[in-house]
Amino acid sequence: MIRINLLSEARPQRKKKGVSALGGAGRLNTLLMGGAIGLAVLIGIVHYWVLRSQIKAQEEKIRIAQVEVARLEAVLKEVKDYEAKKARVQRKVDLINQLKQNQRGPVRLMDEVSKALPDLVWIERMDYHGNAISIDGKALNPPAVANFVANLRLVPSFQEPKVEFAACGGTSGASLYCFKTNFGFSNIDRTQPAEAPKPGDAAKPAEPPKKAEAGSSAATVAGA
């Protein structure tokens, strides 16, 4: 005997859900979408690591720059200290040079005047105030004073000397001529080195005093 189950054939079939409902094309689209999402996530992760590496590199550069700035600040401080010390030393050197120059002034004045001093003339007193020189001296005769004045005129730094005679007492029966001269000077530094004195230019011994009349003496100095 054959039995036929009619109930099972009449039962309706259930609809497929999910990927199976889409068939082959649906599964392909799902795979492509999943691949795109995975690729996007991978790209995001790679981009994140790249940015992180760049940030670390920039942070390292900033750290190195900060170290260099600190080093340069230390060097700059040393340079400023050096410049301050150099300025102090320069001020001291300038002060020393100024003191030397001030000390050299009277010495150079005495040197120029002594070189202009002829025989038979000697200086009793010499003063200088500012740029003016005053000399009190004595001579055995007026021509010697005239020679002294002429020698002073040859010094480029000295201005025109002015001479005045004054009464002067004599010693050992010799008549002396007292004189005063004053003149200005502009610069006592030589522009060229002075020539060394020759052996024959040594100071000659003073000649014995000679008597001279006051009238003829005054006329001789005026002519000089």
C-alpha cells in the first residue's frame, strides 16, 4: 500500500533572508563593501601612524632647537660678558694713555725749550698754564737772548715769543741780562722723529762774561 503525505506538499516555503536572499550578486556586493571598509580602516591606521611619526619628528626637532637656543643663550651671555670686560679694559687703557700723554706734555715742553737754549743763556723759571708758556731767564749778553728767541721760532708747535728785559744784578763783576718771554703752543707732539745729536754738537763751555753797556745791548736785541 502506498501512502502519500499531502500535508507536506501543501506547506508553504519560507523566504530566504540575508545574503542568501540576494543571490550571487548580493554576496559580491557585500564582499566589495566589506573590502572597502577594511581598506578605509587600513588607510586610516596608516595615516594615523604617519601623522604620529611626523609629530614625533617635529617634537624631536623642537627639543633639539630648544637645546640649541639654550646653548646660544649661554654663548651670547659669554659674548656680552667679554664685551663688557673689553670695554672696561679699553677705558683703563685710554685712561693710562691719557695719563701718559699728560705726563709727556711737560717733558716734551722742557725738551723743546732745552734744545732751543743756546750758550750763555740759562733758565731760572718756566711755567705753563693751558697753552701758554712763561719763561724767566738770564743771559750774559743780548745776542744770546736773540739766538734763544730765534731757536724758539723754529719749533713748529710754538707761537711767536715775546721778550721783555728787566733789571738784573751782576755777580763777580759781570753784567747779567734778565729777560722774560712768553708764547703759546698748539701741539707738542712731533710730526717727525727728532734727529740724534751729533758728537760735535756737544754743549760748549760758557764764554767768560763780557762787559756790555745797557744802551748798545738794547739796540742789539731790538735789531735781532
